[in-house]
Amino acid sequence: MFAGRARPGEAVIKVVLRVAAAVAMVTTIGIVFALIVPAIGFFREVPIFDFLLGDRWAPRFADASFGVVPLVTATLWTTAIALLVSVPLGLGAALLLSEYATPGLRKTLKPILEILAGVPTVVYGFFALQFVQSTVFREWLRLDTGAFSVLAAGLVMGIMIIPTVASISEDAMSAVPMSLRQGSAALGANRMQTSLRVVFPAALSGIMAAIVLGISRAVGETMIVAIAAGSQARIVGGPLEQGQTMTGFIASAALGDSRVGSLEYNTLYAVGLLLFAITLTVNFISIRLVRRFRQAY
Amino acid sequence: MISLQDSLAGAPTMPLKTGETPRERRPAPMIFLVVLWLSLLIAILSLLTLIVNIVLEGGSRFGLPLFTEYPASSPDRAGARPAILGSIWVIGVTAVLTIPVGVAAAVHLEEFADKKHWFNRVIELNVQNLAAVPSIIYGLLALAFLALIGVRDKNIVIGGALALSLLILPVIIIATREAIRAVPSEIRDGSLALGATRWQTTWRQVLPASVPGIATGSIIALSRALGEAAPLLLLGALVFVSFDPNGLLSGFTTLPIQIFNWTGRPQEGFHELAAAASIILLGLLLLMNGLAIYIRNRYQKRW
């Protein structure tokens, strides 16, 4: 730490660097204020319990109603379907890469997963609507479904999230010390038993963090649901029904030009605040879980 | 810290290969391995299906007119020229805004910050959190910011670039920090021992050594911004743009927004156009990711 004596100009540089780092903090504060100020305006006109518990979402009707429950049910459906796809497949891929694959094979397979993660969500949305919903569900399987469904959006969203779940849980599995595996093998276990009973439990908090981050991505994903899930805000009763999610509402309401400060404008921010609160909670859980698995060994 | 793993260096990491010993050849372990392979194959097959589907749908419309024509009410005459130029403008401005700030923030956190100080701990937590905030929230932020400073025409290049910059800033900070951390401390100690100041050490030793890592991270972050549509939707980038963007305050649309627009039209011809534009977007992203991987493999120093 006994560096050469700092020159006067370097004090300025240090301040500049600190200011750059502070941009991250300013952004967070900006987000919180940008969401809360219009949301307060919204809750002056709409009681908070009517918002959180009401089951009719019709902000643009003459007899407007602001119950967010229909949007939440659609988000729950797409998120649950996405997790049903991405958690088993992502964990399977992670176990294969960390416990079975040779370094050479890993080097080929990981870039493929990275490409899967890099496909723009609007392209996934096009795929969900044009191929999964319209070609597979309606033409090939002749399912009883309309132009949109939460199932098509959720399935494709699940594929999109596989790389997230796979790469974070693979990190956690690779961090399990080799001695545990060798001990397990020495006691006569085969690789499957070692994977399931030694590596998996040891990496559990990292795996949970991966799943939690997957939830956060599914809840916040916009373009896939805006394109393929539907645009009518009704309580979703089954996977083949269409439904508008929270993000889907924000995206579609953004298309109309709403005046700053109007109830319509404030509604966007009330839903945005709810979305931010959900993902923030989920992210904190994820960060805590990752810290725990880092401390484990 | 020396772990058992290190002390066994040289020994085979895992002496058993599946199928080589009787206990690996029983039905259950074999089925388990098949299931693991299936889960990866389903992911890869989905990617292939998506690419084949896009190419089949859009292949016939992929040609010069797509790059040179303006959007039109008839799918036969429409092209994505303003969207392509808009994407270039927005991503260019985003890069200029974000990379210096992101690198400076990372340098502060890695080389200068007192990690125990509350200010730096709050920033650390912030960066981690911001990386997982839904992209559409950044659109709401940019919309509120433009309203606050009284900009009436919100669909402008600088507004879109601002939203995307804040979106990818955490990605660039995290990647740069990793690149800086990978520079061994001996390099710093050597430089400091010769009488250099902290800043001279950072500027002349640490940063040049971490340029490949920073470049890789920045390209990947920019490719994410290139494919992003949600925050720009909120700024009204979906409006019909039939002119070339020509400055920071110019109206714009981008490729992902154009794809979204065409996907939502009822006519089949527009869906083909959406697929054709998706080919451009996927091609650009593959190119950028390929470049990032190339830089990583070619220039990254092994210490």
C-alpha cells in the first residue's frame, strides 16, 4: 500500500471514478422515485386494497376498475409454466456439464447455451406466437385455444431461462470440492448416486439462487408475453387461455399516448412499482442464497 | 487457501467414467445419464427449431430491399432501413455513454474503494440488484426522466440510448471488475515498488492488461442492448418512422421494435418480414458474440 506520493491531478481522477460508481446508486434512487411519485398519485384516486385485491382490471373503460389480480394471475401462470420447463431442463444440463462432461465437451456445449441466452426476446415472442401457438398447438395438435395462450408464452419463456438456471447452478455444482465426490465413490456410490445425494445437496443454496433468479427473469420478461400471451386482462383459469401479465399491460399501455400525470399514466407506474417490489424481493433472496453457498467451503 | 483438490493436482480428478465399471452399467445410472442428455438436447433442439423456423419463414423476404426500403402499409414494398439505422444510432450512443462510466465505476470498486466503507458496500449491492431489474422498469425510468426535464417528444435517440445505457451499465461493471480482478497482484506490487502511484499503476499496468476482458464484456452487454425492445416501447419507438435518423434528437425505431410491430399485424406478408428482420438481428448478435469469444480466446493473457 506504500505507493508513490499521489499527484494533485490524481485526486481529481479519484473523485471522477467515485462519481462513476455512484451512477449505480443514483439509478436505483431514480428508479424508486420515478416509480413511487406517480404511484402515490395513483393511490390517491384508487384505494390500495381495491388495487391489490380487486378482480377486475379495466383501466380504460368508462366504469374503470383497477383490480390487479387478473394481471397477477396471468403472470403467475406464465412464470409457473416457464419454471416447469427451465428448472428440470436447466438442472439436468448443469449436472451433465459439471459431473459428466469432459472439458472438451463442455467447451462445445457452453457456447450453445450462451447463444440460447442471447436470442432477443422479441424473436422468442415471434417464435412463441407463430410457431408454438399457431402451428404446433392449433394446426398440429388441434388444441382448443385461441390466437394467444399463456402456455405458449410460458413454454418459450422457459426455454429462454434454461441457460440462466443451468449456468448459475453449474457454478454451484463445480464449487463442490472434489474430495466429496471421491469420498462418495470410495464408499461404492456410482455417479448418479454421487450427483443426486452428494453434489446436489451440497450445491443446494446455489441451485436455489439459480431458480430464484429464473423466477425474477420470468416475472419481468416483457416481449414474449406481450406478443404471445394475449392482451385481455381477465383472470386466467387454464394454460390454454389468453391473459395479460403485469409486464404485458405496461407494454400495451405504453402504445397509447398517455398524458403525464393523468390516471392512465399513473396506472403504468403503480403496476411497475408492484413489479419492481416483487423482483427486488426475489433478487435479495437470491443474493443471500449465493452468499451462503460461497461461505460453505 | 490450499484445498484438497489442489493438493491432489496431477491425479485424475475423477477416476471413473460412466459405463466403465459395473456399478455405472446398471440400468438406473444409465437411464439417469440419458435423462441428463435429453434435458440438454431439448434446449439445443429448441434453439435449432427456432432458427430453422425463422429462416424458413423469412428466407424469401431476406434480400436487398429489406435493407434499403422504408416501412410501408403494404408488406410487398416494406423494408427495415430506418430500423437498422436506428439500431446503429442507439447502440452507438449507448456504447459511448456506458463504457467509460462502467469501466470507471469498476476501477473505483476494484482498485481504489475501501471495501468496508458503507458507500462502497451500498454500491456493490446496488450493482448486483440493478443487474436483475426487469428491463421494462428502465423504460419507466427513462420516461419519467424525460417528463421531468420537460421533453415533449420522448421518442428520441438520446432517450432510448439513456434507457439502454442504464440497463447494461451493471453488466459492464461486473465484467470489467472480473477482468481487473484477473490481473495478478504481483503486477501491481511490482509497479508500486518501482515508485509508481496507484493511478499510474492502474492506468499503465492494470487497465492495459484487462482490455480483452473489458472488450468481451462490453460487446456482450451491447449485444443485449441491441436485442432489447421493452424499454424502447415505453418511449414510443413503435411509431411509424419513414425517415433516416440523423442525430441525438432525431426520432427513431429499432430492429426489435420493427419486428414487434410486424409480428402484431394481421397480414401474413408482415410476418415474413418480421422473420426476415429477425434473421438480420440474429446474424448481428451471432457476429458480436463470435467477436467477443474470439477476443477472449485470442488476447486474454494467461498469467
